[in-house]
Amino acid sequence: MTGRERGIAAEQIATVIFRLAAMGLERSDYLRQQYDCYSSHVVQACDHKSWKLIRSYKLMKYGSQHKIIGGILVEKEMIIVLDFGGQYNQLIARRVRECNVYCEVHPYTLPLEKIKEMNPKGIIFTGGPNSVYKEESPRCSKEIFDLGIPVLGICYGAQLMSYLLGGEVATAPVSEYGKTEVEVDTTSKLYEGVSPKTICWMSHTDYISKMPEGFRVTAHTPVCPIAGMENEEKGWYGIQAHPEVLHTQEGSKMLHNFVYSVCHCAGDWKMDAFVEKSIEEIRKKVGNGRALLALSGGVDSSVAGVLMAKAIGDQLTCVFVDHGLLRKNEGDEVEAVFGPNGPYKLNFIRVNAQQRFYDKLAGVTDPERKRKIIGEEFIRVFEEEAKKIGKVDYFVQGTIYPDVIESGLGKSAVIKSHHNVGGLPEHVDFKEIIEPLRMLFKDEVRRAGLELGIPENLVYRQPFPGPGLGIRIIGAVTPEKVKMVQEADAIYREEIAKAGIDRNIGQYFAALTNMRSVGVMGDERTYDYAIALRAVNTIDFMTAEAAEIPWEVLGTVASRIVNEVPHVNRVLYDCTGKPPATIEFE
């Protein structure tokens, strides 16, 4: 069927549906058949007539359970992740979204009625540090299994499923931690296309000692006889391993199988739809009002800024505080996009406050104190500029979903607090905060940026700490040291890109140590600084492993740095993981 034929068919079906609904026959079998016929496919009509008719009917009968995006009617398709305190909860949601299915993380205390209202296609229980058989351990209601919604339990979640449904959980005779070979039953829907013996990440001291009635074993290891279980008829699946982490080699395939083969999702979560819908919603919310964005130049605030600019144009003011601790040419790159010569019609203010920050940091060596000084001074500068602008209705933040999750959901542990989560700024009276990226992960933010036409060099810029280079300089910060680390970092990033490995490394940067040592350059003795190169791969930024960069690339970088950056005679490579180190070098 051609696109035009599909469009005509959609219009015909929509017309029938709408007319029957208007006659008060929305409960008729014929109407239901026509609706089901349409709903089995997502059809884009050749014109807007058909989807407007369908929208009218759908909104009349189903309210907000359905939505129109870009002229396409889509079901409100969602997977819910219930968080039981697992450290990988956001990774589960990310992996599901990578399957083009929308997913949200909620605390395990989410009321049953709310779950019914959200009408998810599937539910995933996360891992957690507790033992399900202890009285104080987190548990959801057993009635969740009466909803007729497929459930996947991961690690603690699998044990909880077993415990609630009449199985038994006990302390394992042998704990499992790390990469483990697991034998799986490939006839299970969860393991379709997975190797019969596959490497998975295990992290448990308890295990399922007896399955509930109606379940069968689908995976095992030499020390874990029930590493996977299922009740296919009910749509209940348990897996002791963590499919969400990269260490589980075929974990993404397992989650894909759950989402599509078990939950029968269509995969309607597309970034172009998100961008279009967000622009529409922002315009509606702001109306004739004014909005203010604190533009850091990072990926999140940049994408939020362009999204707002597309929606409300010169009703937006972007304040960019250049504290002199940015990477080489970064301030100019930001201004090229958002400034008067850029493609967007908005109000752009660049505050050059380098000397102000250098003065505040003079003689300060403690990294935590540097962070506090830089953060506080940034707020002071922003306050001053905000007061000059006058009354503003909305304050825009580049908050993203990991910020929300890491700041704590329900009773979950706070990984780290984020300044942009939790309330309105105190320094000025805004009506409301707008956080257009609040439900997106970092990779989704980047996809949204590309969809908005932001240059790739900005979209795929390396993560950068709020205090900037101030914490990548060990010891006191001076303009001279800032220049040294800027130049070294630019060389490092340039050579990594030349080697074609820039997209394969989680985070990489150069830092300036406080160490000085003897060297020889041009037959003369030197006594200069050492640059430390850092590169890590990480899935959650809570743990990380040092990246294995080809020696020839490191050699080129080292040679260029000692020859091109004054007062540097030594280059070191940091091969420490996290823990015991941190990802940053401070």
C-alpha cells in the first residue's frame, strides 16, 4: 500500500469512526472493529483531515490516553520502571528508550491506581541492595500482578517477583559478582536470538531457591540454578543478571525482546516527534510572556536554548557567563550559535567575567572550595544580569532525566544533589520553571540537538564540569595555568578526533598537575609542569574504566603538548578506574 493509499484509507476509517461516535454509537461492535483496524497501524495521512477527525474522536472517547504528534496518531505507549534502590535504574530506562519505546522511572511506592491510569505496556522491577525476605525491605503490592501487564524482574526485582508469588528466596551458598557465563533457554521469548551461553553481569548474594507455581527455569549458572525464570502465559519474567549494563554482552537484545516480543510495543518514541511536540507545548505555555535561560554553553543548556528559541524567538533572553574557565575557543563557539550573528532570533547577553573569577580563586587550592567559589560567583553574576533585564515570567533550565533520578526518587538513595532540581531560584520572582529536557537522557538530548540543527561539534562536545577548568588545575588557578590546560586539552581532543575514536570514549580531557620535574629540551635543562591525560569508558558515570587509547595516538599527543604548550615538559596518562579515583582529575 502506498503512502497515498494509506492516507485515503485512514481518512475513510476516521470519517466512519467520527460519524458513529457523533451518533452516540461509540460502544458499538462495528466502531470497535474499525478502531482496532486503524489502531493496528500507525498511519500518516496525505493531508490533515483524517487525523483531525480521528483526534476528535479519540479525545472524546479516550481523553489523554492518545496523542497526535506531527500529524501522526500514536498510542500512549510506555514502559514503567519501578525503582527498588538499584544503582542501575536509569540505565534500564535508557536501554528501553534505545528500543524507541518511551520509559519512565518511578519509586516502588507508586500507587496501583496511578499505574492503572498510566496504562503501561510493561513494568520492570529494578535491582536493589536489600533482601526481599526481611521485614524492612522495599516491596510493591502483590496486586500489581493482577493488572494483566507483563512484568520483568531484574536481580532483586526477580527475587521480589518470586517472593510475592509464593516462591522462596534465600542467601546463596555462593555469591556471584562480575562477568559470568550464563546458559539460557533460547526458546524463551526473553532470550530469542541470544547465544545459548552468554556473558552476563551478576551482582547478588541472595538467589531464588524455589520458583513460584507456574514458572519454569530459563537460565542457570553452575552456582545459580534459577538465573532466569518465566511464566509465559502471564507475561512474568525474572532474570538474576543485569541486562541493562554493557558488561552483559547481549543485554540490550534481552530488553528488546521483552519490549517487543512480550509487551508487543510498536516503538513510537521518536526524537523528531518529541521536538515538534515540545515546541508546540512551549509556545502554548509561554504565550506572550518572557523567558530567561542561564546558558552555560554545555550540551544540555544549549539544546534547551535552541528549543526555546525555535518556540518563542526574541521572547527568550540567554545569559552566558564566561568565567574564563572554559575550553579553548568555547565562549566564541557558543556566541557564534546564540549571538547576534547566529541563526536564532533571541536576546543574547555574554558576560565576560574572567578576571572577577580569577580574583576570587587567587591562592585557593582545595578543589571543593574552588567548586563552591565558582558556583556562588556564577549565581552572583547571573543575579546582577537578571535584575538588569527586569520582569521575566519563566526561568529555563537544562535539567535532564539523570539529574532528576540522581537527586532521589521517592525513598531511593540520593546519588548526588543537582542544583537544577527541586525548586525556583530565590534571587528573582519567576512564575514558573520550564525544563524542556527534563525527561531526556544525555544521548537523547544529543539526538534532539541534531534534530534542531545544532552543529555536531557542539552537540557531541565532551561532558564538562560546572566549575570548568578550575577543577582540572591542581593547586591554585592562574590565567597562565588556564591557558596551559586549554592548549593541552585542545591538542588532545584534536588528535582523538583525528584518530576517529572520539565517539568511542565516554569522557576524555587534559588536566594540569601541580607537579614540576626536570626535563631536557633543546639541550637545556627545564623544570616545568606535567600534563595528565584522562580517558574513561563508563555506562553510568558512577563507575568507570580507563580507556585503552592506541599508543601511537598518545605518543602524538604527548609530542605535540611538550612542543606546543609552554612550561610543560612531561605528559602522563592516568589509567586509574573509578573507584578508587573519580572521573574528574582534581
